[in-house]
Amino acid sequence: MNNLDLARWQFAVTTIYHFLFVPLTIGLSYLIAFMQSVYVIKKNEIYKKMAIFWGKLFLLNFAVGVVTGIMQEFQFGMNWSNYSRYVGDVFGGPLAVEALIAFFLESTFLGLWIFGWERLPKKIHLACIWLVAIGTTISAFWILLANSFMQEPVGLAIRNGRAEMTSIWALMINKQLWVEFPHVVFGALATGSMFVAGISAFKLLRKQQTAVFRPSFIIAVVVSLAANLSVSVTGHDQAQHLMKTQPMKMAASEALWETSGDSAAWNIVAGIDTKNHENTFEIAVPGLLSLLAYNKFEGSVPGIHQLQDEYTAKYGEGNYIPPVKTTFWSFRIMVLAGTLMILLSLYGVLTIMRRTLDKQRFYFRLMVPAIALPFIGHTFGWIMTEVGRQPWVVFGLQKTPQGVSPTVTAGMVWTSFLGFTVVYAILAAVLVFLFVRYVKKGPEEEKPHGHDESPELVPV
């Protein structure tokens, strides 16, 4: 592999790894804030134990997320210097705001929350965790603002061969941002709630600390259902926006080689022959792609061949077809994961309403491995989003090969790639060990921090 291929692989691996922690951080922060709010309002110590227990897992996840995020950003200067030079004046602004404002907001108040048990007034201490949750969301906003610029560049002018920001407001009202941001936030709530529900189910199966984990499970399942339904709605909004801004991505995600007729079918599965640009077989639902694109069962959807001709006329000679198989199957894996989460959450809510939750041992067994579903869903969702944009690194402005560092050799990238991989493997092993340790320990041994004792810190 050359330096471009390696740089792509390294960025893909580090981004996916980092994004395993981001949605869990956002989702857990809101669940903990809610649990602590119930404690402050009802003065029920059970909810305090819940907030402390889930807070420990939150801190572990937050710490690893920070480390992996820093390492990820190094790559813009290391492997993608041409990209950074070309659009750094636009792309760098949101990243700087995220670091200087959002990250410091969440970090500062997270510190106050960690050390503030029994030291701060209850309402002030509660406000700290809510500000942490708000800070994580603001952080996501600025990161997604930068990503939305890559998907739909606005608020810039090309001067002296570089992109310069002309309007931060244009970036902030970018339509791509406002279909992407709520989708990610609701996905984060789904991730956090499935994580809490899965661990709670594990403890309920063993009938351990049920006074804490039963209400944790109920809260998580209800939030999961609401969040996953919201994810599907906002995902639908994204699909409709793609029809206007990146129709090639939509066509690739459906392996639609030729423009459809008056009504477009949605392929459940297809045998994709990328060499001959055709599908060897298809199992499709008539009219469903038109419904996804236009909210009605009629409507033509442009195919890959037509769009290739349009892009060639607009941008010049070149191959504008993204990796179709990857885009197609990533989308379906994402949809399958989301559908399973909705069904599992719905079943859980129904058992709660029917007061039969305590009898659902098989359901609890399903919920433990279901912890992986949101991580699978958002991982393949991002793969579809980023791979489906190819060959562009900034859509319509710069192709991915043009963004790579010209003086970085394949050997250099291999060195950093292997180094990052080793560090990430160590972090993963430590994180899993600490997660398992604290889950087994449970909240019963957790003690509120008094005025004369220091809080127990997470060992590193």
C-alpha cells in the first residue's frame, strides 16, 4: 500500500476507535444527570448510588475518549497536510472553538462533580453534571459543524489557492449540520441507554443489587425506545437531504446503477458486480426508496451512471463513483442494528407496562450482547457517510488524494499506524479490565465522599 492508502486506513481506524467512546460519553452524561436529578428531588439514596456507579464507568470512558481524540487530530498535520493547508482556515475554526470552549466547559464541571460530593450544595452539584452533559453536546456540535463542512461546504471563498472562511454564521446554519447533529445526539442517547440497560440486565440475571439495577434498567429502556425512534426519524431527514446535496452517495447506498422509473424500489439485498456496474440479483421492496427520498411512493431516483456523467461534466474527467459494496452494506448493517434496538426497547417497555419485567430472564440475556448494537450501528453509519462521499475529502472542492501529505512516506505512516494501534490495544485492554472490575463490584460498596476523606479516584 502507498502512503495514501495507509493514511486512509489509519484515519479510518483511529476515527472509528475514537467514536466508540464519544456517543457513550454523551449518552451516559444525560442518564447520570437524570438519575441525580431524581435523587435531589425525591431524596432517594438509591438514585444517588445509581449516579455514582454509572459515573465511574462514565469517567473511564471519558478518559479514554480524550486520549484517542487527541491522537486522531495529530493526523491532520501528519498525514493530511495538503488538506489542512487548503481548508484549515475554515475547518480549523470549529475545532479550535470545540477545544477552547466546549471541552473546557465539560472538563471543568466534571472535575467539580467528581470532587463535589458532600462538598457542594446538592443543587449546585447537580448543576455541574448537567453542565457536563451540555458541554459534551456543545463539543459534538462543533465537531459535526466541521464534518458538515466537508459534506456540504459553505461560508467560504477560494483565495490564493486556499479556502478562507467568509461567514461562521453560514457554517452554523448549514442544512447538513442540522440533519446530522440531532441524528448523532439521539444516537448517543441510544448508545448510553443500551449500555446501561445491558449491564443492568447482567446484574438482574444474577439478582445482584436489584434495588439499584432494576430502576436503572427501566430508565434506560424507556430512553432507548424514545432515542432509537428519534434516530430513525432524523436518519430519514438525512436521506432526503442527501438527494439534494450528494445524490451519488444515495445511489451508491442502494446500488442503483441506472436511474429508476417513476417509482424506485429499495434493495434489501443485492449481488453487486462493481466490475461490470450491475447487480446480479436483487430482493427489493417496490416504491420504498422513493418513499425514503420523497415521502411518497412515486419519484425517480438518479442512478450512478447518470450521476457519473453529470459529475464529469461539472468537475472534469475522473471516477466519481464511491466504493459501492462498502456503502451499500454499511447502510444495511446500520439499519438492521437500529431496527433490533427499537424492537428490544419496545419489548422492554411493554413488559414494564404489563408489570412482567422480573420474569423476563431470556430477554435479559438478549440485552447483554445488545450492548454492542449501537456501537455497530454508529460505526457502520459513519463508514457509509464517509466512504459514500469519496472521491472527495471536501465535497466538490478537494479530492482525497489531493489532501494527503506529499512528503510523508509509506514507511512513516506504517510507523505511526503501528504505534497508534499498540497504544489503542493497551487502552482497550485496560478499559475492559476496569469496566469488568467495577461492574462486578457494583454500587453496594460505593461510599459517598465525606468532608474528611478524599474521593476514590479511577486507577490508571
